[in-house]
Amino acid sequence: MGTSMAAPHAAGVAALVVGEGITDPKAVEQILKDTATQPDGYSAERYGTGLIDAEAAVLKARSETGAWQLLLSGLLAGGLLFGMRRRISVGAGFAGGMLLGSSGLFFLPYISGCLASLPGIDLLTRGLPAWDLAILGSSGHGNVLFFSALIPLGLTALLFGVDKLRGLLAGLGIGVAGHLLFHSVAQVADIQYMVADSAWLVVNAGLLSVVSMAMLRRDKKRRNTT
């Protein structure tokens, strides 16, 4: 990484990147390299890769993962809705649930860093599975309970009888599914107690997709009969 990037300061910034959910060492190193600055009079012999930029590294880590998680969730939702035989419209509840489950308000740090750093708000700038960072800390990231279908399915079982929440719950399931699929491909975090991380994530994402699609169909049927 170069001498300037091997200082204790670099180790501290690497810890901040890990705190954003990227625990794979190669992925952390790449972010530090991509966000390093090159000052006037830069030379590779003196600065190595460049001067580390803590703020840029953290923002890149969160924005890149958040954007991809939301994109995958949107593509998954579009594919499922397109695949249904009958047209099903989704509302703001579904969109809000999908955002909450997949990426959260990942863009908020760019708008207001102070607001995004508040404890309660900070939680909402991450997708639901990544809430383990705020609850368990960076050492607990990749918790197998968070990176599974358990929480969305538990909420669905508890609140399924509330008609107005079905769209939100379906969106939440799709959002978490997209988050899990992102991690199955990017492999930027290790899932605790799992040997076949990708297989675990894909199976749970598939389960959430099936349940969410069933809820959307049930909700449409209810609306058609009222």
C-alpha cells in the first residue's frame, strides 16, 4: 500500500471502513487506495499510493454498498412484479420498506454529516441487515441472524393481519433480499458461523422473495374484493 498508507493513521481509517460493513481485507485496502489523495509535488517513492483521506474512504464505503444494495433490490422487485401473471401496483409503503431493508438513507452523510452521525439516524443510513453494526459493533458485523430471512419473516408473521402494512412488509422483504444478494456477490463481509456464505445468503434471499410476492398477491386479492 506504500509507506504513507501503512502508518497507524491508515489502520484507524481502515477500522472506520470496516465499521461501514466492509470487512474483507482486500476490499478495505482497495477503498483506501481509491480515495487516497495526491498532493502537490506527489511522488510514488515518497507518498506511495497517496495520502489517506478518512472522510472520503468512509463515504465511499457506505455510498457504494448502499447504492448497489438498493439497485439490486429494485431489479429484484421489478423482476418479481413483471413475472406475475396479473398486474400488481405497489405504493409508497412498498418503496419505503424496500429502501429500509436494502440500503437505508445511505446518501444522507453527503447531505448532512452531522445529522447522519446521530445514533438513531445513523441506524437508518444502513440496510436492515447492517443494523448489526450499530447494535453489536464492527466485530459483530455479519451476524447470521441479521443476515438471514429471520427478522423480516418474524415481522411478517407478527403484523400480517394488519392490511395496511402488507405493502411495507413486502417491500422490506425485497429490500433485505437485495441486501443479501449484494453480499453474496460482493463478499465484502464474512457471515458468522457460516462456511458457504454465498449459498446461505442466496437461499434466504429467495425465501424472502417468495414470501414477499405471496403477500403482494394476497394484498391485491383483498383490494379487489373490497
